[in-house]
Amino acid sequence: MASCSDIKELEIEVYETSEAGNSLTKITQFSANENPIIININPEETFQTITGFGGSFTEASAYLLNKLSKENRKKILDAYFSEEGAKYSLTRTHIASCDFSLSNYTYAKVENDLLMEHFTIEDDKDDLIPMILEAKAISKDGFKIISSPWSCPPWMKDNKNYVGGKLVPEFNDAFALYFSKYLEAYKKEGIDIWGVTVINEPHGNGNNWESTHFSPEEMTLFVQNHLGPKLEKDGWKDVKIFGYDQNRAGLPEWVDAMYKNEETSKYFAGTAIHWYESTYDFFPDALQYAHKKAPNKYLIETEGCVDSEIPHWQDDAWYWKKEATDWGWDWASAEDKHLHPKYAPVNRYATDIIGCLNNWVDGWIDWNMVLDRQGGPNWFKNWCVAPVIVDPEKDEVYFTPLYYVMAHFSKFMRPGAVKIGCTISNEELMTTAVKNPDGSIAIAIFNPTDKELSIELNFNNQKKNSSISAKALQTVVIKP
């Protein structure tokens, strides 16, 4: 055991976002008390490799950016993608329309066009594609994009509608070709797609906006026999295919079908998940189950947001208070009601991301990057909150505390980082740690309590005493 004289003081950088007003602020003064909370970092204990963190390119966000001044448009995209900003590394977008589109549209507008001779991405060229290209030009390290269809072309479905219904089996090959055409069309625009999900929310969404219903077996067979072979044949075998793409409690039945054997698993690169089943529970048992079922596959959160809320404008305090509700506050069944209490948006994001990282999730993608003061535009009026809210009429921009929460992870935990051992001596706080490719260690600490607390950080026979404000999220960086 090392003697006291062997223990050196650790050199750290600390960044904090707090209810009291810090916004990713560098902290250099710490308070101390007798009984610090102990955090032990063990780089020898290793878990998943990090794919990245980021948000989603939607038509709604892109349309709003186009309504702002050039200065504010650039300010927002710099905040998300530049070296000085959040350095987003993993993103998502929609294949044809979703609820955060201005209207319903498909890329296959001509009925029974089985060879996709009339395939067109024209609808994306005014807003969505320019936003992605501008982000690409800003990002030094680049970012990965996962693309998801909300619906297959309505003429391929049993109900001939954008909303609800199922893919008719005779159109399996046509829908697989639709993906291939999309990848090709986007590549021609200068955008490489890293991965696709088969469909957003295969359980449907209460048949409210674009959806296509799949069972676990139906999706698995579609990937095994149609989508996987088609992408491979057309030269897209490096594009990752993700199954599921809905809430976490449903994970076991989906991974059981997807990863049943070598044949069913072959074309799946991983599993995509959402967070809408609870405002506080991140379902660690389901995440652990999914990892154990397929330890070499990705497990990525592809969507989460504060839903069923109209954003609070220029009101940082609201984001720290337990006042937000979600869809389940009103609509959840009696047996699931307990999963949907009121919550503080900052707490939900910080707790969920840390909880996910501590349970094998390797990537975490927020939903819309930019929304307006109504929480739209959204053709179904399904209002939500984004980290950045804008008032296009007044050309004003509001960076909510959620923007800084996302940046705590995306800026300091880089693609290729490895999740490492990290324990904390207080159950009220949460923490996680990664070792980055450059050798630096990034530790996230979330303190939801009303007390400022002292911290003692132990790493490789070195220690450092610091503190964390009441109701605060910190990222501590140990330089290589």
C-alpha cells in the first residue's frame, strides 16, 4: 500500500453547469470539508467503446435555421459542431417525413414504382441537406449520421397511409431498394450516412404521426432476407443496420429475436433505443440484458427529448425544477403511471446519459437541435423542447441548460474513448468516467441535491480534493 508521501496531487480541469448559473464554466476555486465524497477511478477496468454524442437534424430545425440571420444560424451550428462548441460526434436524421417535418412526404411518390425510377430527395434540398452540409463544414473531426424512416412509402402499406399500418410483404424488396437509393442520393449531395435504423418506433406511436408497425420477428426477417442482402449487394455493406429503435423496457423480446442465432444476427450492427417509457428510470436491467445478448454489437440511444411541453423561454430555472411532464403523465395506463412523475429536465438528461454509460450504451443522441417557442414546427402539433430555442420573428436565440448538459458529454468524451471503472461513495450522486483516445480521462459527476459537496478524486495513486455546487453537473478532465 502506498504511504502518504507517495500520493501525489492530481492535476485536473473542472467544468460546471449549475442551477446557480454556471454554464459549462471552468471552476478553479473549491470549498473543502471534513467528509468528502470519494470517487475512485480505475482505468484497468474497461467496458464499452464510445461511439459519440449529439443531436438530430430535422426538417423543423433546418427550416428554423433558414429563418434566422446568417450570424445566428452560424452561432447555433458553431455551438453544436465547432471545436469551441459541443463538438457533436453522433447525429440522427429522418428518411422522408416525420412529425418534425412541415408536411407528410415520401421519396417514392409514384405508386408501385418497384424499381424506384422516380425516387427523389427533392423535399430535403431547401432545408435539411444545407443544414447537414454546413455542420460538416464546421466540424473538425466530423460526425456520424444514423438515418431512420418513420414510414415506408404509404403505397407499400396495408392501410395506404403515412400513419400506422404494416409493410405488405410483396414490397419488402422495394423498401430495401428505397434505403439503397437514399444512401446513394445523399452521397451525391456530399453526405455519407454511417448507419440506418429499419423504422422509427415499430410499436407505432399511438397512430398519431408517421409510423410503420413491425413485430420483432418481422423486422428481423426483413433485415435478414431483404435489407441486409440488398445493401451488401449495392455496395453499402459498411452502413450499419440498427434494429428496434424504441423504448428500453421492450429490449429483451427484440434482442431475443434479432440475435437469436448467427443468421438472424448477421446484418444487425446493433440496437437503437429511446427513453420515453419513464421520466426517471433508465432500465438498467434491460440494458444489461441487451448487452449480454450481443456483447459485440452497438447499443445506441437514438432519441430522447422533453416531450409534451412547450419550451420555457429565457427561463433557466424551469429546466432545474420538477415541473416538466411527459405524454405518460396524461396517457400512461394505470400500471405504468408510476413511471411518469413530474421531473426536472436537466436531471432527466444527466441521469439518463450517466445511467446509460454505466450500462453498456455507447452512444446517446438527443432529438431536435433547434425548435421555436411553440416547441415546433411539427405538422401534428406534437410540441417538444430542444436544447436551443429560437424566435425567428425577432431573430433571437436561447441556449437552454440542456445544451450545456449535452456539451458536458459530447465535448469531453470523444469517439473511441473507453468507459472505465468509476465508483462513488454517495448514492445520491451519479458518476461515470471514460479514457479518451488522447489519454485524457473525463469524469461526469451529477449532484441533484440542494447541498454543495466536497469531492476526493482518487486515480493511480494520486488524489485531488474539489467540490461540486448544489444542483450541478460537472465534467472533470485529467490530462494525459
